[in-house]
Amino acid sequence: MLTVKDLHATIGGKEILRGINLEVHPGEVHAIMGPNGSGKSTLSMVLAGNPAYEVTHGEATFRGKNLLEMTPDVRSHEGLFLGFQYPVEIPGVSMVNFMRAAINEKRKYLGEEPMSATEFLKLMREKRSIVDLDSKLASRSVNEGFSGGEKKRNEIFQMAMLEPRLAILDETDSGLDVDALRIVAEGVNKLRTPENATIVITHYQRLLDYIKPQIIHVLYKGRIIKTAGPELALEIEERGFDHIIREAENAEKS
Amino acid sequence: MNALKQYIDLYLANRELIDRGSAGALNALRPAACEALSVATLPRKGSEDYEHTDLSAILSPDFGLNIARRHLAIDPAQSFSCRVPSLSTALFFLTGDTFGAADRARAQLPEGVIVCSLAHAAREYPQLVDRYYGKLAPLSNPLVALNSMLVQDGVFIYVPRGVKVEKPLQLVSILNGEIPMMAVRRLLIVLEEEAEARLLCCDHTQGADTPLLNLQTIEIHAGARSRFDLYELEESSRLTSRLSSLYLAMEADANLLLDGITLFNGRTRNEYHCTLSEPGATLRLLGMGIEDDSRTLDNYTLIRHEAPGCYSDELMKYVVEDNATGAFSGRIYVAPGASKTEAYQANRNMVTTPGARMFSKPQLEIYNDDVKCSHGTAIGQMDEKQLFYMQQRGLSLPVAHTLLKQAFMADVIEGVRLQPLRDRLRMLVDMRFAANSSDHDCNTCAMQEQTDSNA
Ligand SMILES: Nc1ncnc2c1ncn2[C@@H]1O[C@H](COP(=O)(O)OP(=O)(O)O)[C@@H](O)[C@H]1O
Ligand SMILES: [Mg+2]
């Protein structure tokens, strides 16, 4: 579904991604872990097409198409969703109008008719319940005045509305209390199918107790330095990243 | 030679004809206006308060005036449908400077309320018009002097003490002409103590190919504890110039909202001279300009706090695109005796292209320590983070731009105190940003059809 080969990217002239390789298949759940500043958010932004980042080398294909040539909205239509680490507030744009525009733009891309108002409101109601999002929040401006937890739930709500093939969730668990974490994780699990895939970016083992990834990657200084099964998360939980980093550095020297 | 000369000559050569087409107080003021104008020079572009408006260039063309009061064959109500139709209003028409017959609208007004032709009022209610006409707008302002010298008609609105006009008044003004025409019009609005009314002025032009000039002066007397909303919505062609000078005086505890909405225009200069002359007066001044192509909008506001305990709050927002120009000059004056003044001003602007220009000049003159004042100016582009977030969810860049521009105006729209108008305005603004403005024509625009089918 997603193939990333030797991807390098810079921001403000500074190289952040220094050769990423990644292969994601339908039905898989991957976790990307790593210390702060490793480049996890950068990778997600680059895959989603944020123009602030420049890809200087490498390739990324999504369902056989060159991802890097697509504008961000086309990537979205093709089924790529990014749950932002820091969801953006857009005062004056209501969630309802925002989501209606998003759904109808996608339908236009797929050559479908716009959704009727009643159909749309029904869909909103249905998807909102997945993450227990207040109906009041849905009528407010995008993320404006939302608490940290509400913002994260709102990301999952939008994911539910758009039904992506590949969802990249960037620290959707950070800043959540246990209840909110459970709601978010259950939301993600409800949306899983054998055809779609998820990449969760996280610091913590605790989200992975709910969302069970098959493959864990450790990202450090712009490279994936280790890839293993779920046991790697437990190891990191117990011993931190230091020994993995040391291992990788030793391997590089030798 | 100064651009005023042709108008003075026109007046001197046609004094009788002009007087015959008007009446009473309007005629009485002309000689003084002419005298003031004879010694006046038009402020140059670039001079204080006129940095971005070239009055000479606007006034120089040889505009025709309908001083012979020829009846225009058109029936405005027939030929024109306004885009704010879902609003239930008492509807009046002004074609050029000519007030249209309006018995049906008038029947909806409470006893004692007058809404009529200003010339008619000068004849029928001379004591009222004499008392208020020309008392706020000074002849030292050349635009007022020019207006006072040539004006033959306009609208008189009078709400007697304690009367509340429930139904919003709507004045649809239409400028049109086969040849370049200038409409000189005057609005005289008097609210006695505790009177209440709301007025929506929709300014349109018909015929996009003829240069037209709207030279208007508005005087508003707001009595003690009166309440009045004035919404002015300009939707005119690119060859239209509008020079509007508004003078407002507020007595104790009067509560006013002035809202200037420039949706479509050519060259516009709006002046607001507001005086809070007695304690407790409250003024909210809102403005919105949507400028693209090569349109220009220059709003000048002066809010004078002359008495203690008054409150003013001003919010002006512009979206400036393409090669358009926006200018805002906002002055707040607090007199030495005006303690416990609260005066707030904000001017926020979104400039979307390198060719678009925005000039903003806030000025505070405060001669009292016991005041709360603030002002803020911001000129910015669209937020990249917001744009990317929207694109990530599948919105194309043009759609994301449109949503952000609509959102930018949300708080100005929220300030409208009349809910149906607020909803309507939100829709008009949404459509303004969503449509290609070069398609705009007041009579036959695609938007009109859209609104109708939505209604
Ligand atoms: N706008 C920026 N300009 C310059 N450097 C940046 C910018 N954004 C992030 N970085 C740098 O990129 C590196 C990776 O950041 P990020 O991808 O956010 O890491 P992570 O998500 O793993 O914590 C950090 O060193 C950070 O300082
Ligand atoms: Mg991060």
C-alpha cells in the first residue's frame, strides 16, 4: 500500500529525514516510536505533503502511484489521512461546513454527486458517536476552544468521516487521560478493516495496549534504526531508547 | 484649475433651476455652501486624511446632473430586485437622488414616523427640517459643501420621541445613467428621545459601462436613549465612485450601530464623523471591505468622545486581493473632560496577493487619564498551517482560501444586530468569496439566481 524508499527531507535547509525506508501493507498496524526530535512528525508531514518541507531524495508510492507528485488534497482523496500531533484551530470555519466541504471535494474527485444535506447530517451523527464527540463541538469552529482531548477525538472523528485507506496518527495519545485514551483507541479499532492500514506514532506503550501493532519501528535522527514485532514496544517501555540507540550506533561504526 | 470650479460654475449658471427642483432649508444653505466652496481647495491625494483618495481625479470628469428633475422612466421596484429580499422590511427606493413613491411601505410605520423625500419634508415640515438640516455636517468639509450646494433631494427620516419602529427600514438606492451621471443626495435622520429604528441602505448601480458618482452626505441626530442601527451595503459597478460623508451626534445614553459593508465597488471613500456629545452614549462602528481586481476602498473614521462615560468600539476588516487597494484611517479623540471613556479600535486585514495593498493608520488623541483605550492593526496573509490542515482533509487550495476568507469576516457579520440580516449577509459574503467577482452585475448576476433558488 505504502512504499517509502531512502526518503530524505529538509525544513529551513536543515536535513531532518535522512533515508527512511518503510513498507506498509493493507490490514497492518505499524507503530513508529522514538525520542523527541527524531523526525516522526516530519515524516508524517512529508507523507501528507506539507509544502513547508522539501523532499530532497528518495521516493514514496501509495497504492502504486507516486505520492510525492500529488498535492495534499489529492493524497487525502486517494485515502491518506494524517491525525495531527497539534490539530490546527480555524476560527470562523464551522466543523459542519469544513466536513461538508471535505466530503464533497472527495466525492467530486471520485466523480460522485455531492452528498445531500440530510445524508450528510446523518453521517455526522453516526461518526460522532464513535468518539463520543459532543454535538455542540461539531457545530463550533474547527478545534477552536476545544480541550486537548477534544481535539484528538475530533481528529478521529474526521478520520471516521473520511474513511481513509491509510491513517497516520501522530501522537494522538499524548495529553489524554485514561478514559480519553480508551475512547480514541476504541475509535481507531472500530475503523480498522482488512483493507486499510494504520501507522501510529507514539511515545508510550500505553496506547499500544489498546491498538495492537504488528510492526514497531524506532526512528532516531531521521532514520529507522530498528524494526521488530510487538515485543519491541515492551522492551522500550522497560529500558527506554538508549540501548537501542547504542546498539545502532555500534552497528554503524563496525 | 481646481476640480470644484466646474461645479461652482454649474451652480451659478443654474441657481433658479436648482432651487426650483428643491425647497426650503436645502435652498437656504446653498449660497453659504457655494461661498465655502469658492475658497476651498480639494485636499490633495497624499495630504493628511486623504493619503489614498484622489478627490480631484474622482470629481474632475464632466458628470451630468439631473438638476432639471427630469423623471426617470424606470420604476425601480419593477426593474430591480434586491439581494436581501428575504428580509421583511418597509422598502423605499431612491433612484439617483429621487425618492420613489412609497405609500405601501409607509403604511407599515407607526403613527408620527416620517420617511419621505427630503425636499418634500423641507416643504411640509419646515420647522423640523430647518432645525436639523446642515447642523452636523460642516461646510468646511469640501465634500459637504459640494453636496450642500447642489443637493436637491434625498431622504428624511424622523422618529418621534419614544416611538419604536419595529419593522426595519430598507432604502434601495439605484444609480444609473446612459451618460456619466452624478447623484447628489442627502440623508437626514432624526431620532428623538427614546426613539428606535433600524435602516438598511443598499446601494446599487445599473449599467456597468458608465462612470457614475454618488456624492452623499448623511446627518444623524440621535436623541437621548435612542437606539439606531444603520447598515450600508454597497454593491456597485467598478466604474462607480462613492464619496460618502456621515455625521453623527449622540446624546445621553444613545446606542448606535453603524455598519459599512463594501461588497462590490469601484472607488469608495467613506467618512464617519461621530461625536458622542453626552454621557453614556454607546457606539459600535463596524466595517467590512472585500476588494479585488483594482477596486479601492478608503474608510476614514473619527470618533469624538466629548462627554464622560461613553463607550465606542470599532472593528474594520478588509480582504484585499489582486491589485486592489484598501485604506483605513481611524482617529479616536477623547476630550479633556471625557473621563471614564472606553474606546476600542481594531483594524484587521488579509492581503492575499503581492499586488494588493493595504494602508492602515490608527490615531489616538487622548486628553484624559481616566480612560480605557486600545487600538490594534494587523495586516496578514492566510495562515499556512490552517491551509495545510484543510488540504489534508481534502479541500483544494481555492476552496480552503474561500473558507478562510469567509471565516475572516465572521466576527464583523456577528456584529449585525438584526438576525435575518446577519444570516443574509453571511450568505452574500460567502457567495462574494466563492464567485468570480468579474461576473458581477447588479441586475443580472448569477448570484441573484442562486439566492432565489435557495429561498
Ligand atoms: N520548522 C522547523 N524549522 C527547523 N527545524 C524544525 C522545524 N520543525 C521541526 N524541526 C526540527 O526537526 C526535528 C524533528 O522534529 P519532529 O519531526 O517534530 O520530531 P518528533 O516528531 O520526532 O518529535 C527537530 O530537531 C526539530 O527541531
Ligand atoms: Mg512529533
